[in-house]
Amino acid sequence: MSLSQEDVKKVASLSRLALSEKELAQMQEHLGQILDYFEILQEVDTENVEPMAHAIELHNVFREDEIRESLPREEALANAPKTDGKYFLVPEILRQDK
């Protein structure tokens, strides 16, 4: 399938690309090759092929959600810059003055 230079100019305009005459000629050739490849793909019989969301099969990569012991408070606070022994202490960021 061949594209006219006007077709390429329209695609470039829609893509907000400013192409020189040389670039237009190159894009005309490249886009034509891509469309030719799609024409070849149209010949493939896909009648009994189920649609798929991904080209390869994906599996859930997340671990099972299991109940486990949490980190002891002392360990969690061990590297904190400031604590009161029970909580992290952080600088006050928002203040509501009345």
C-alpha cells in the first residue's frame, strides 16, 4: 500500500511534527513499508484464535497475603532520627492557629 505525500503531511500535522521535504520522503517510504507489512498480516487466518491482552501469558507475581508477626516496635524505631519510645517524631508541618 502506498501513501501519498499528502497523507504523510496530514499524519505529521496531526502529530505536530514539522518535517522537511527529505524527511517527508523518508517517512512516506517507512510508513508505506509498515502498511505493506500489515497487509501481509491480514492474510493470516485468525478465525480460531482467541483475543488476548498480552502477547505472553502473565502470572500473578504478588505473594500470597498471609498474616505474620509484625516488626517489633523497638526494631521499627531503632534507626529513626527522633522518637518518644512509642512513635516516630516528625517536624510539625501544618499548624492551625485559632
